[in-house]
Amino acid sequence: MNKSFEQEKDPVKLGKSVKEVTKYGIIANKDTSTRQSALYDFDGNLIKDFGELYVYDPQDFIAKTFIDNKDNDTLPVNLKTAETITIYK
């Protein structure tokens, strides 16, 4: 919709539910039974399927991740490149 609340594009279905809208795209849940995320552009095209990862709490270009129903310590995701962030010593 534009600033006058007029529809400019046809609606697009993104996964099962939209979780966050960021300047890098839209984070949506892929499924309703487990929390797994995908990143879409603003036209509804899939940018990145994060597999088992659930992406949440975006802070600018970085978002936290976890794998549903597991005790884990997963790496954060770079929303600009749609890749996990690896930190080296």
C-alpha cells in the first residue's frame, strides 16, 4: 500500500506467518508445527530459506537464531547477506 493506503501491488503469501519486517526483507515462519524461518524480499521472492534455524530479534542487519526444540547455541544471521556470521579469534 502507498501512503494514502491504496493498494499498489497484489498481496503475496509469505510462509505461514510474518515475524519481522526489516529494511533487508521480511522474516516469515515457514511452518506452523516448528519455528523455522525464511527471508523474502519486498516483492515476495524468497531470498534465503534458513533450514532448521528460527531467526528472531533483528538489530539492524544482525538477527539471533536458534533451532526449535533443541538446547543449542547457534550463530547469528547477517540479514544483508542472508548468511550466518562467523566470528574468528
